[in-house]
Amino acid sequence: MNVDYSQLGLKAGLEIHQQLDTKTKLFCNCPPVIRDDKPDIVIKRRLRASAGEAGKVDVAAAYEQLRGKHFIYHAYNDSVCDVELDEEPIHELNPEALGVCMQAALMLSARVVDRILVMRKTVVDGSNTSGFQRTALVAKNGFIDLLSGKVRIGTVCVEEESAKIVERRSDYDVYNLSRLGIPLAEIATEADIKSPEQLREVAEYLGMVLRSTRKVKRGLGTIRQDVNVSIKDGARVEIKGAQELRLLSKLVEYEALRQKNLVEIATELKKRKAAAVDKIVNVTDIFSSIESKLIKNTLGSGGVVSAVKLRHFKGLIGREIQPDRRLGTEMSDYAKTFGKVTGIIHSDELPKYGINETDVERINKKLSCGSNDAFVLVAADEERAAPALKAVIDRARQAIKGVPKEVRKANADGTTTFLRPMPGSARMYPETDAKSVKPESEGITFPRLLTEKANDFEKLGVSKDLAHTLINEGAEDFFELMVEENSNVNASFIAEIIVSYAKEMERRNLDHTKINDNHLKAAFSALNEGKLAKESVMEALAEVASGQSLDLEKYKTIPDSELEKELKRIVSSNSELQLSALIGKAMGQLRGKAPGKKIVEILKKLHK
Ligand SMILES: [Zn+2]
């Protein structure tokens, strides 16, 4: 997509959370190891809103949403203690974790604060047994200066990781406590980023800075990025939970597109003097004779069909605002969140679902819809239908104003889904169980930046571009290990596969996330032992990406003696062919069965 982001007034900020690989957790002596084996201890808890300290309205409302829900916590005798269980005050702030953050601050030219104060940030989803997350500001006012421009670093913080969700049920959630309390470094930029490409460059650089401390955890889920995005006339939207670097620029691109489309829709709605009518109408009687399976099931179980009229909205609910997502999808997100319904039906998508044009006419009549009006239907039991449609009315009204400020969740394809309204500010208050710490800069050194490693990689025969890509994508350690373990394989080929397989799988419409380091490791090892041809590596990986297991046997190369026999046969039955044509023919027939180089060598000998 060719978009002029400066004209669009794009502004984005990035917040990255990186798990640290320290000897102990942030506030206790437990090992920072994430486990998912059978727990030694299972605890049932309820979270209650405590008045006073945390008595903010949005927090209270959030608690209200969780009313009646309880939490199950999984714990282990040797890696969870009373601190994680919130039965004991926290211990002293882990100096090793603080040191890593101070090193990061040094690399980001940020000023370390005079005293480190631990603060509490209210969390009401049960992911922390105490009801809050502890965080401490380490440094502020830094900057980085990259090819794409200067970006200010607002803050560097050290935080505790939350408990890991195991299972979500309607009446309870299950969390594993082994992850709770692992130190996190949090770096937040100011909203100085002006394009999706710049965001990617900044994210790669900050990741590199943290990895340069050599004290960060590696692998999927160990680093999380939140992005905030706004455009001119749009609004600040926070996108949570991007785990993949390659997804970041797409998130910004699609969010800018979403806001641009929502602004255009708002302009049109204002021009039309549109309005959401605050009246929910029961239209169940119309549906008693309708052949819609979808609705029949609801009515069969005692539910109702309710509707709201959206004056002058016709054609705009069905307008696409992100790939395969419409204003109607956003209304549906609201209805799902606030009414716990499975979805909505809007007039822009009808006739569909067994609802025909005559039915639409009857609904229009009942709601007194004019030719430019639209409606939204919800089929559910009455207790859920009403809040769902109220949420739809709310979202429709916001659509007239423009872009709502909200927190959204990153989807795997780069689009986003509504998560919750933007929380109010000032959710932090001091941790009463911790003394403030004076940061000691002695022993905090500027580490060797990983970017300097690019030179080492070039010495192995890897091109400059490829060397930098390895580092930007955080693959430097894995690359070095693979080169060390597979001395018969060209380092440049190893690098090429590591940085390009994801893109190649995407090109083939396959899911690259199914491929992990162990698959690559096995492929390189087979290559090293001469059991696999270079040409077969991507093919074998593609099978993994399409959901099959890695089957290297299938791609096994044939022994040299057999290869020679096979080539002799090809030469003698094609005696009229020139060498180049012979090579082409043999390659076609033996592709993946033997290294191309070897085929050429033998053919040259045979063709004399
Ligand atoms: Zn502990």
C-alpha cells in the first residue's frame, strides 16, 4: 500500500517488555523459570475490590465485570514462594535486574533517577494475586538516533511479569504462578515514530540494545510489544500483545488505515445528520416464520430478537475499514464484550443467514426505517440482548464523532479487535512494603553492542545485509550455534535460511509460526551429514508449516554410487544433448535427491 503517512499525520509510540534472564525473580529468591508441568499446589482465590487506595471509578467498574468469577492458581514447591502467593511482603528489589535496566538506560542516553521507588499499578484480571503489578522507574529522557530519525525514549522501567493464563472459563480463570515475578525491562518511546517502517527499525534497535546486555530471555513470548497509534483527526489507540517483530509495521499500517476510514465515515455521518435511536425494539414476532437457522436456535431456547434503528447509517456499517473488518465488526466486538452475545446482524449484510428481502422490509416497517436508515439485530436471551444493543448504540454514537480512544488486541493477521476502553490515568500508587533504593552506577558498563557482531559474521562469508538482518531479527545466537555445530554447511546458507524462511512460508500462504528452532536445527544437521540437499530444506520446512511433522527421510539424498549410476543412465539415453541441457534434465529428475553441485561435477566428468 502506498500511503503518505506524513500527510495522514501518523504518530506512533512503542512500549517493549522484555523478560530478563537473572538468577532470581524481581522481589524474591525463586528461580525465574516458566513451567507448565503438573503443579504441586492448586489454590482457589477470589479478588475483591478494596476501597481507598485503588478506589478509581474505572477500576471499580472492572471489578464489577469480574463479579462472581474466581481464580485458580497453579504453583510449585521449588519455584513459587509466599511472595507470589501474596502471603508475604516482597523482598528487596533484585539488584541484578536493576543493573540490566541501568545498562539499557546507558545505551539509550537516558538519565537514571536519584532514587528507585516501587509503585503499584492496579490489575484486575486476576493475573496478579495481589491485585496490582509492581513497577519502578529506572531512567527517563533518553533518545536514539537511527537512519529513520531521532526518537525520544520516555522511560525505562523494571517491572514484575504477570502470571501466565492457562485457561479462561465463564466462571473462573486458571493461572500459572511460575511466571509471576520474573523481572521485565520496559522501554517506552515518545510518540515520535512517523511511519510503519520506522516503527520496525525502532523495535529492532531496542531489542538489540536489550539483548546486548546478554541477560535477556530468548524465544517466543519472552518479548512483547505494545504500540500506540494516532492520525490527524483520529485518536490515540493502544494495541496490545504483538509478539512478533514482523507484525509490528503491519499493525501500524492497518491501524492508520482503520482510523482514516473511521474519520471518513464520521464525516459522512455528520453530513447526513445521522443518529443512533435510543430505543430497543423486540422484533421476535417477525422471526417466528423466518427460515433462518441462526435465529431459530435462539428462539428455540427461549431467546428474543431485538433491534435498534441507526438513522442515516445505511451503507456505512458494511464499509470495510481494515482487511475483512467493517464498522459492523466493531459494533459486533462491543456487543460481544458488553453483552456476551455471539455476534450481531446488521442491515448492510442482508439478505443473508436465511433472512430475505421481504423479512428485511418487515423489520424496516416495524422500526419505521427510511430509505437511508440501517438497523442492527441481536438474537440472544433477553438479559444479554439489551446490554449488547446498548453497546452497539454506544459504538454507533462514537462513529459519528470519529475514532474512539481504546485499547485493542493485535490479531495474527495485523488487524485488531476491541479489548477495552482506554483506562483513566493515575492508576499508580506507592508500594508500601518496599524501601526506596539508591541506584549504584558503579560496575554498570556500556556493553559491546550486538551490531558490532555483524563484522564477525561478515568474516564467515555472510553478506553485510544478511549479517545485519540476523542481528535485527534477534537470530544472532542461534546462527552462531548453527555455524558451530554444522561446519560442513556454508555459513551464508545457514544465515539465508534463518532470515528468509518465514517470508518464504508467507509467500506460500503457510503458517511459519509452526516452524521452531528444533526443526531448523534438524534440517541443518541433516545437511551437515550430507543426508539432505540444500534444495530440499525449504520444501521440508514447508511441510512443517502446513501442519505436518518434519520428515527428513523423505528428502534423504541418494548415495554417491547410486547417483553416479542414475546420471550414467541419463547421459547414455540422451547422447544427443549438450552438457548444459543434460544438466537441466538431470537437475529436474534428481531435484532434492542430491546436491546440485555434485550433479554438475559428475556430469562434467561423464560428458566427454
Ligand atoms: Zn518467590
